[in-house]
Amino acid sequence: MRSGTYPPDFEYISQDQLKSVMWQMARDSRDLEKLLAQPGPVSEPDRRHVLELLTSLYDESGRLGGEGARTNHPLLDQDRDRFRADIATAQRGVESQPPSYEVARTVSAACVHCHNRSMH
């Protein structure tokens, strides 16, 4: 029924899917923030964990519409591609030698920024 309701380039995201993915992203964002807030340098095992969390966040955000997608959630459409680009930049920083965590530390702030906008 939905294929006749929306144009072919439109991605419908159900409320259940949205909530499920957002909860996963909240968990991973929180874990990333806690990991990077620890005092001292980031250990090699923690660096790998940071990369795993960034990869999860990237994959999860992709389940909320592909690049340039139009969905039934306009705020997602407005910020999703920039968020995914920021995650990719954070991954490159963490993979560089020496690793840089500057962008990775801002990922959870991007979540807060978008959610604050949706409240107004």
C-alpha cells in the first residue's frame, strides 16, 4: 500500500523504526562521550572501541534514510547527511597517526543540537 502512497524516491520511516534507531544512537553516543571524557590519553583498546562506536552510529544513522533521501521526518532529512559526514570525519581523525579525537568528541553535541531544534 505504501508504494502507491509515496513517490519512488521517498523513504518511509515508521515511528517504531525511528524510536528503535534513536535509542541505539543515544546509547552509542553516550558510550562515546563517556569513553572520550576519561582523563589521560586514549588507550589503543579504547581507540578501537571509539571506532566501533562511530561505525555503529554511522550505520544506525543510515537506517534513517540514505544520502540525500526524503523521508516523512523533515528534520532528519535536514541534518542526517551532515551528521554522517561529521562521523566519517571523526573516523578519519581517530584512524590518523597520531589519532585526533577532536571531531569524535562533538558527535553527541550534534545529537543534542538537532533534538533541541525539534523542540522549538
